[in-house]
Amino acid sequence: LIRVALWLLPLDRLAGIISPVMAEGFLTATAVMVIVSQLPSVFGGGAQTSKGLFGTPLTIYYVAKSIPHSVPATLLLSLAASGLLFVLKGVVAHQMRRITVVPLPADLILVIFATTASHFLELDVKHNVKVLGHIASGFPKPTPPPFENWLSLLPDATAIAVVQFVSTFLIAKLFSQEQRLKISANQEMLAYGMSNVVGSFFSCIPAGSALVRSLVLKEVGANTQVGGMVSCVLVALTLYSLAPIFRPLPECVLGVVIIVALLPTLTSLRNLPKLWVFNRFDFVLWSLSFLGVVILNATWGLLFGVLLGLVVIFLELSGNKGCRLKPCRPDIFVSVGTPLRTDAVTLYRFGSPLCFATQHNIVADFEELFKDEKPRTVKVASKLDNMEACSEAVATKVVVMDCSAISYIDSAGVQALDHVLDICKQNKCLLYLASLQDSTSRTIRTQQRLMEKIGVDYITPTMQDAIALSCSNMPARLFGSHLRSPL
């Protein structure tokens, strides 16, 4: 119900906080968690699987302690199953692709072979190999979920709904990127919400994506929802009639199938050196997201990765400064790598949202712009009003500010813009705001005092309009030919 409510609001934009780099680190770490959780069944030493915080390191510790007590038959069966899977998937399946497009069901072949061998050799009785054992048949009768304790369960249910949606959408997003498919967070949220509503009448756990099953379906060539429907039909048939057949299936074989299916996911570790060269922030985000999931658990690791991503965004924004522009053609302006300096007309671009994280940058840029200037002070109070009244007439400089990249401005940004106007006024400089986005323009126009300081005539739709206005309002001798020639 919480997910359906989030869909109605809609709050599916929560999925936008997931960085693709963080998503890849999370998926790889989840694969490591699942692989480690299968090690006790593969070794057969009776080690317990630890869950919760620090579950993966504790499981590795328990498995390492139980290795001397491992069952030899289980180890040999795990090695044989691994070798058979690698041969089937790496050699036989590769040769079959030359003959037919039908994929080889290597996992199914291994399960059938292991179940048959375990049944006739009585591995569970004679060699102490753990098997699946009894599997309950059928579905429980539909009953309405109890609502007596809904108020006390609401906080935990909300946290589970949000975190599980983010994690499941993350997996869906990664698979959609590989297949070049379009994915809708709103549709995913509705689907998961309705699945949980229906499943609550059958005592089901919260629905979500299963990394192992998704990878297995991908390996066997499933590309549409038909693969999921076939899986559902087979699960239903198994629960109703085929469950006793899989009773002698060794647990170690199932663990090997899961581990082999997840091994290709670990190849993303090879991209870390390239990520270090490309972007250090992305490298840190990937590594810490991966370590957070492996060391803590999936839930806390995901929250840690999201918070870390927000910190990275803040650091990236806070280090984003403006640049000086140079006109190449009438409608093309390129950034110039030289330090900011004042010309008769200075073209300046601020390339990020103007908010609390970046407001100090624009102020620092304009202070640097006029650092060599000596602002004139008027000692006679009666002359101050005259100076303000004819400020356009005595202005000696113009700054045309390209605001096309300012997609958002908050109260701190408004204060910074007000400070910039004061700096320009002290240095006898006119400031034109060009190419304001609609949302930014609406926010600025709601500030009456700021609009009076800017002036309606100094807000222009394009850079060309601002330059033309500045040329008409300033003496022609102040402009160099470098600005007039391309325009």
C-alpha cells in the first residue's frame, strides 16, 4: 500500500538519486554477498550464514573455521558440478551457438543429473551430503492480512518499501541499460505495489527483484516478460506436483549454480583502474558503495552509497566556478581558459545551479574580476543620489552573464546575486542577465527588491540581445573590434 501511495503522489523521482556508478558498485557487492552466502552449502562444514550487519565478513569467518570439518563428498560434488557447468557453458554452449539460436539449459541439465545421481547413490544417507529434503506443496489459502498492528509497523514498512524499491529499481535499471530498453520508475513502483497487495493475501514476503534469478534468465536468453511467466508456471507446477522430485537435490549443487551465474558480475572490478583515471570521485563512490554493502549489509550499504553520492554532488557543485566567454560566431560563444579580467564588455558564464553549494563561487568570480579595480567613493551625500540616477551614463564596463546553465536558484543564490550586483555597482559596471531559464526567471521576478536592482531592461532572452543593448547604452569608443566583428 505504501508503494501504491508513492506511485499516486508520485514520488518515483526517488530513483533519480541512484548514480549509475553507485548502482554498479551495489550490484557487484550484492553478487559478492550472495556468493559468500552459498559457501557454507558448497563446503558442507556446517558453517552458519550470518545475516544483518557485518553478515558477509562473519560468514567468511565461520566458513574458514569450518573448512577442517568439511564433508569430502560435498567438496568433491561441488568441484564436479563447477567443472561440468564451466564445460557446458564455456565449450558446449559456445559450439551450439554456431548451430542453433536455442540456448543450452546448462543449469537445468546439471540439476537433473545431480538429482538423479543423488537419488540412486543415496548421497544423503551414505555420504552425509545435505539435500533439499521435504518441500511443502501447494499454496496457502487466501486470507486478509491483519491490520491490528499497522500503526506500530508503519515506520519499518515505510523504510522497507523505499529501500527495497530503490534496490530493485537499481537492478532493473542496470539490465535495461545493457539491453538499451526504456524503463519507467513510476510503472515499476506500481507493479511492485500491486504485487505486494495481492501477495499479502497469501502470506508472501515483499515482492522485489532477485539478482540471481535475473542473471540466470539473462544467461539462458530470456529477453521479455514471457520468461518470467514461464518461470511462474514452472514454480506453480513444482509446488503442486513436482516438489517431491527435487527432494534428493544436493544443496551444494544449487550453491554452485548460483555462484557460477554470479561470477560474470564480478568482471566489473576490472573497470576500476579506468574509473580511477577517468574520475576520482566516481572511483571513490564505486569503491565505498561496494565496501559498504559487503562489510555492512545491502540496506545500510545502499543508504551509505546514496548519502555518499549526495556528498559527491555537493563537492562537484561547490568546486564549479564560472568562466569567461569569447564570441566565435554570432550565435556561438566558447569558454576561454585565461583568468577572469575586466574588458569593456566581459562575457561570463556560470555553469551550474546557483544554490547554497555554489553561491560562494559566483561571488568569488566577480571579486576576482574587479580585484585590480579601485572603487570610487563619493564623500558628499548629496552626490550619491545623482550618481545612482546617472549610473548608466558614467558606467565604464559591462558584464554580460550567460545564465543558460543556471537551472535552479534558491534563497542563498538570490543573496549571492544581490551581492554580485553590489560589487558591480561599486566598480561602475553594468550587469546583463542573458538566457535565463523559465524557472530561474520566475524565482528572480518574485524578488521585488532584487528586480529593482537588476532592472527589467537588463534581463535579455539571448546573449546577442544583451551585447546589442550594451553597445547601444555605452560609448562606442569603449568597445574593441574583437567583440563587434563577429556580431
